[in-house]
Amino acid sequence: MEFKNILVEHEKFTAKVTINRPEKLNALNSETIKELHECLKKLDENEMVRTIIITGSGEKAFVAGADISEFAHFSDKEGAELARKGQELLFSFVENMKTPVIAAVNGFALGGGLELAMSCHFRIASDNAKMGLPETSLGVIPGYGGTQRLAQLIGRGRAMEMIMTAGMIDANTAKDFGLVNHVVPQADLFSTYMTIADKIQRNSPVAISKAIEAVNANYQDGVNGFDVEIQKFGECFATADFKEGTTAFLEKRKAEFKGN
């Protein structure tokens, strides 16, 4: 796959997607959002991809925000459509992918950049990372799910403070808040996410995708997450991976999951 604004690399069962707009600190414009959607959709359908890493090029920024020049003169209706389309194409799409998506936050993750990181299934940060939602300083609010996911991840009070002050937090504070899972030196970011990806890939891809659905159900209005868990648990029993996993356990050997 070849794109203008992103790079895609494969290693074993891991695909690394790098947002490559260093001159703009990897800011998200509409073209990049479309490319990410197209790329991630194909990767999610690829049986040879069992984990996906999203990161930014260079050592300064993961994604430093949205490309403000694209929408500075939008009307209210155009602004609402921008948010709706962006959430549909990328942010909600990533959250609901069946393949685990890890954000490797290698620098500034601001505005749409933090919203992208939060839409991933979890986050690893380099120790130089800075995160924030500065939208209120521009007279607007986060529009790509930031008001919802930040509160889910760190709690309502902390989310309110971050959004109202438009301030940034460092990587260790983000870890204390539960916004990121791990903080490592930037030089160790690659080895850390590959180690975690390897652990994920030892397990059943089918079970992992159903676990993602069950966890996400807890955050959907009108959906009983416990009922979804029961359904997905039952569905696992009809898979070849379940048969392989239980047989391997009883035979005291390592399971060889095929993802079906």
C-alpha cells in the first residue's frame, strides 16, 4: 500500500502505520484521515496482521492536532459535518476494529492527535510525550470524540480540567491518570510495543476481537455489556481457536491459533 501522508511497514504479524507529515508535526488533514481509514480497513481485513501500531514520524510529534487551516472558515453546519465524518471514518472506526490497535505516542499528541491516540485500544508513550486538548483556546471544543473518551479514560473531573484549561500534561502524569499504559525512553518505544505485540499475538485473534466488542459494549448507550459478554463468550465455543486452545491446554503444549 502506498499513500501520500502515511507509511506502512510489516514485521511478523505486526503492521506499523506512521503518519508522515513532519513539516506539519503530523497534523491531521482530511486527506490523511481518508488515507488512514483506507489503510486501517485493509489491515483489519488482512489475516496476516494481528496487531497494528500507529505512530508519528520524527521525534517531536505523534500528531500535533488537526490541520486548522482546513476548517477555520467553516459554518456551524460544516463544522458539525466535519466532526461527524471524521468520527465515522477514523476515530470510531479505529475503536471498533477487530484487530488490536496500539498508539505509540512519540511526542506531542494534541487535539485530534490525542483523540486518535484515545481511539486506539491502548497507548504507550515515550518519556518526552506531551498530551492535551487545546480546542477551547481556539473557541471550539474537541470534535473527534475527545470529550467522551477522555472522561472515560481519566474520569470526569480531570477531563473537565484538561479541556477547560486547554493545558498539556506530560507522559508520567498521563500514566498516573490512566491515559497511557506505559512510559518508556523514546529509544525503547519500538522494542516495547513489539514486545507487547508479541504477547498479544500468542493468543487467539478471534477471542481478542470478541473481547474488544465486549469491552466496548460497556460504553454504548442502551447496550448491556454483560449481555454482550455472554453472547461473545458463547460464540467463542464455535471457533477452531477455542478447540485448539483448550486441546493444547489439556495436552500441555503451546496453542497454534489460526484466527478462525
